[in-house]
Amino acid sequence: MAAPQDVHVRICNQEIVKFDLEVKALIQDIRDCSGPLSALTELNTKVKEKFQQLRHRIQELEQSAKEQDKESEKQVLLQEVENHKKQMLSNQTSWRKANLTCKIAIDNLEKAQLLQGGDLLRQRKTTKESLAQTSSAITESLMGISRMMSQQVQQSEEAMQTLGFVVVLEDLHSPIKMFPQQKHSQGLM
């Protein structure tokens, strides 16, 4: 039968391997992450938790190694601890690189979206400029029509005054009244 210490060492080793694999899977998820930033933050939180659990198990294995009676077993376990620590450091480096790659990808995606949004903004600005030019042209056209109408009204008034003067002269020479309404309207003025 195996000693309780050997069982604890085996369980520690199994959990270290399990946490190591989980960390590697999460690092791969970070590499594959295309955003948003909140998804990356969530993955990083999970990685930190796994690293804490991994670090704790490595410390437990190291403590078990120090408690070994036989020097040879102690050295073997301490060598395993060193290998696990190196592997953990390697995972941390991979994690940092994956984070950097992911953040760059997210930044580039956001820049592209902003630039695309800038194109829409330019289109809107162009459309606004076009509308302003059209509005200005319509306003000028309406002002031209207004001036023409004013001139027509002025010409009509002059013509009416001329006709009114002619009618008044004719009224003086003739006993028949040609434009009784006009006289009536002139009397009101």
C-alpha cells in the first residue's frame, strides 16, 4: 500500500498538470479572441485564477518534497517542482504575448470601425453640404422670382395709374362714364 504522502504527491502532480492544461487552453482562447475588450478581461480573470491555483499546488508539492525522509526522493520532487515552475513561467510569457496580440487586434478592429465611421461622417457632411448648396440655390431662385413679381406689380401699378389718368381725362370730355367702378374705388382712396 502507498504511503499517504505518496498519494498526496500524486494528487498534487495531477492537479498541477490539470491546471497547466487549463491555463494553456485559456491562453489559446485569448489568442483566438477578437474582442470586445470585456471578453478579453473575462478570459484574463480566469487565467489569473488558474495561475493562483497552479502556484498553490506547486507550493504544496514543494512543501511535500521538503518533508520527504529520503534525500533521493526529496531531490526528485524538488526537480519536479523546478520543472513545474519553469513551465508556469513559460505559460506566463505565452499569456503576455497572447494578451498583447489580442489587444493589438482589438485596437486595429476599433481603428477600422472608427475609420469606417469617419467615411460615414464624411458622406453625411457631403450630403449636408449638398443640401446647403441646393437650399441656397432655391433661396436665390425664390428671391429672383420675388423681384420679378415685384417688378410686375410695379409695372401694373404704373399701367393702372396711366389708365386711371386717361379715364379721368376722358371723363372730363365725355358725358358717358366708362369705368364707374374705378372712379368709385378712387373715391375711397
